[in-house]
Amino acid sequence: MNINLTLVIQMVVFAILIWATMKFVWPMILGPMEERSRKIAQGLAAGQEGEKALTEARDKSDSIIREARERATQIIDQAQHRANDLIEQAKGTATAESQRLVAAAHQQIELDATHARESLRREVAQIAVKAASKLLEREIDPRAHADLIDKLATQI
């Protein structure tokens, strides 16, 4: 009976030891383990969120770069069109100015030619009056015969 009683007492002591361990020691061990497990889970979740945020940031930066390149291309195209328009406008202005200068030159030439003709007519009339006065051997007064000289000048 000794073995049986010893065995029963050992079983009771073992059960009390298990109960005390489960009641007092086990929660002290499981608490930090659960805390550590929760921190690891949070770290993994944060890492996944960080990777997701990094992927989104890369996509957003690629999109912004693509939009910037498109906008730069549009600005360059607009600048080229504006430059071409300015060149065409300058050509038109230069053409109009050259035509205006040519027309003014033609007018000036016509005016100079008219003045030269008038001057030549007067000189020819004076020469004709001098020649007539020498032929008639007397002096002809140009003021007195102004109408006659004007008629002669228009005929010439």
C-alpha cells in the first residue's frame, strides 16, 4: 500500500502543481508572448501598408511625370505654333510695308516727274520767248504775255 499511497499523493501534488502553474505562472508567460505576437502582427501589417503606400507613391509619381511630359510637349507645340504665327505676321507686315514703300516711291517719282515736266515746260517757254524776241529783235515781256506763254507751255 505504500506504493499506492505514494503514487496517489504524487498524483495529487502533480495536479496541484499543474493547477498552480496554470493559474499563476501560465498567464505571466502567455501575456508577454501574446503581446509579442500582436507587435509582430502589427509590424507585418505596417510593412504591408508601407509596401502598398510605396507602390501607390510610385504609380502616382509615374502618373505625375507622364502628365508633366505631356504638358511640356503641349507647351513646346504651342510655342512652335506661336513662333510660326509671329513669323507669318512679321512676313505679312514686312510685305505690306514694302508695298507701301514701293507705292510711296512711285508717287514720289510721279511727283518728281511732274515737277520736272513743268520745269522743263517753263524753261522751253522761256527759251521760245527769247528765241522769238531775237527773231523779232525786240524784247517780249513775259508778264504781259503770260497767257501766251502758258498756252505755249501746255502745247509743248
